[in-house]
Amino acid sequence: MIEGSTGRPPEMSSTTQVDRVVIGAGFSGVLAALEAHAAGESVVLLEASDRMGGALCGHELDGVTVDVGAESFSVVTPDVTELLVSWGLASDIVSPEPTPPRIVLAQSSEPVPRGVMGIPAGIDTLSQSGLCDAGELAEVAKNDSQPIPDWAGWSVSDVVVSRLSRPVLDRLVAPVIYGVFGTHPDSLEAKAVFPELLARAEACGSLLEAASTLRANGPSMGQAVQSLRGGLHQLAEVLAQRLADRDIPVHLSTPVSAITSVAGGHLVHASVPFTAQRVTLAVGPSALRNLLGEHDDLLPMLEALEPVKSRVCIVSVDDDTLNSFPVGSGALIADEVGVGVKALTHVNAKWAWLSQVLPANRHIIRLSLHHNHSQGVPGGDDSVRGSDAERQAVTDALWRVLAVPEEAVREMAFHSWSDVLMRPRPGFSEHVSFLKTLAAARGIDIRGGVGSGNGLLRIAKSSSINTTQEVHRV
């Protein structure tokens, strides 16, 4: 049962009592609602926007609907895949084509070497990449042979420069990290970005060896993912159906203005108000700060929550020179290139289903813009069309990286994400752990990117929903 902000089931009074209110109807919020229902709780889901799915979002471009939010999920562990299989989606799950991306430097373009978040899977892998000369490789080998330090509070840059080298950071790790997190590795906590890698390095004594043991025989960068045929945005409809099958009420266009403590629980202030013993917050960092603002003792931790604003552009082009997929599935673009785009995906090179539905010589490119070129107005017409600066940045990147002339561009559309991804600065993990503990003592469960980290895999791993529950409760 999905209601809009003006819809209200007849039996509801002005304030309705439930066991749990879940705020946020993205992937994390829906899993939390399913989890509560499976545990026997009465639960209602509130969503501020007019649609479900959060970052699972598509946009129609030149006759096809393309993901403008999450476009894949990690398969480093099988949690998401197994959940989707249990939902009857096995035949719709697709893997990317074996066309690994490239890293674009000012004077060259090289395949992204196998590794973990840009950390090469061994010195031989780095050597074969062509990104370092003999002297630089010797420096990397020497640095990575030193004793492992205590990495508490270190940034990604601190770890990479200390264990490997500045050239490896600038040419390889920084473009990868920037493409994934939208933030320079100077500003990201290493233990939040690759906790498994650092734990493995502490055990074996080498960062390169740790990356090798984790990924040496695995897929290349960008290949350890899966999606759905037709686009991952379709998962939003699946989530809505899972809730409908269980009669879990969903209220769209229902922003929550505040959560206040009352006897026996919480009062959730919205156009459809609720009282509940427990509240789950599956929202972005800015919304979380606003909703927990009345708790003075949480403010130091809340101040550590910082969203990463991102701006995506999807472009339809007609150009037969792209039929050979010149940059594989896409490109990570180093700062030294000097364009206003940090990464691009050649979408139909990565996903075969899209190539099968496009006309001959038609290609779809998705680009992620640098912040200083993101001048559109989120939510308005200008957001979709893009500012003149944004459109020029996209045109420049298409020519510089793919040699696509401006006249080959058919359609272009932009989309903004202002409060989805987290920027885990040094000290972030400790702050979030403390925040979740204090909130839980009040009956407030923190989910989403803040509670579990960015990405569908981390969200799925943090949920207690399992495939057995899902199969037997349809």
C-alpha cells in the first residue's frame, strides 16, 4: 500500500502507533522495513520524495532508460546477488562485458591494473601497467618492505605515499578513488575505504601482497560487479512489490520535519504523524543531522557526517569510431588531463543488453563531473539541461578522451545527488561507531550510507534479512 502525502488509510487517526517507523525508502530503508516485518513488528515506511528507490534511479534518454544513480553492485561477496536470486531475479542478473576501463593521463592511456581501489595486486602487476618506470618501481618495492605502522586515523593518501609512492597515488590511486568516492584521497579515512585490505596487510606485512591475495585471480577493475538487464533502476519496482506483498504501508512525498522523544518511544512529525517505539533512519548525512539535531550529545558525531555532492551526465551520441570501444568500459581521468570530468562509462560497452537495443553506431556515455563544474540547480529544469559550464566540460571530455566531436552529440541530460554518498574523513569510523551506539540506546537505528557505508553490498551485508526469510515469506 503506497500513499502520497495527502493519502491516508481510513483507519488512521491523527497520530498512529506502530512498532517501528522507517524513514527513507531507498534500498537500505526497504531492507530495514522487510527486516522489521520479518521480526513481527508493525512497520511503516516514510519517504520525502515522490518515488521509491533512492539512488536506484533511471532517466529516459533518446528512447532508452539509463541509470543515473547506482548502476551496479559489488560481487566481492555474494550477498546482493543471493538476495536478488531469492527474489526471483536470477535470469535478470547480468555481468559486465570483459572490457576493463583505462586510466587517462595527460600524455597516455593505460588499462587500470588489477587490484583493490587502485592499489595494484603485486609489484609485477604495477610493472606491467606501464604507469611507473624502473626507478619508481624500486622505490615502491623498498617502501612496501618497511614494517607496518599503526594506521589509525591515516588518510588514503598517507597510506599510499608511505607504503608505495607519490607517483602511484597521483597516477593510479587518486583517479580510482576520486571516480568512486568523488573525493581526493587526502580527505578519506583509509580504514573506511579499504578495511579488508589494511587488515590483510597488517597480517602479511605488505600492502601489495595484501592486494594480490585479495584480487590477483579476481576480475579487473570495474568487473567485480553485476547489474540487472534493462538497468539497475528497475530494482526500485522490485522493492515496491516486496513491500506490497507484505502489506507494509509506504507514504511517498512525506518528509519528516522532526523526531521528538515521548513516553514509550518517539513522535515522528510529518503530514501523516506516527508514534513508534523504534525509528530507523535510512537517510543521507544531511538529513540525518537535521533529524537528530535535538540530541545535543550527538552533535560532535553528527558534525563528522559529510555528504559528497555528485553530478552525473548521460549523453547519446552517433559515432561509428566508438564501435571498437576505445577505452573499454570507461575511463578514469587524472587531474593532470585538465577536463572537468573525473570519470566516464561507455555504458553499452560495459553492458551488452544496451548494445542490443541501440541502433547501429549509437552509443551512451555516462560522465561524472568535478565539483567545480557542477553549476546546475538540483531539482529544476536547469538540473536536467545542465549549465553552460557543465555542457562545455562534457563536450571537452568527450573530445579529449574519446575523440567524439560536438556535432555527434544527440542528447544530453544531467542529474544531481546531494545527500546520498558519504565522505569518510579520517576519524570517521570511530565517530560513526559511537553515534550508532548512542542512537541505538534511544531506540534509533541508523542505516543507509552512514550506518553501513556506500554501496548496495555494504547495505546488504549490514542487514539481517537473509534469503531463507525472503523465500518463505513471499
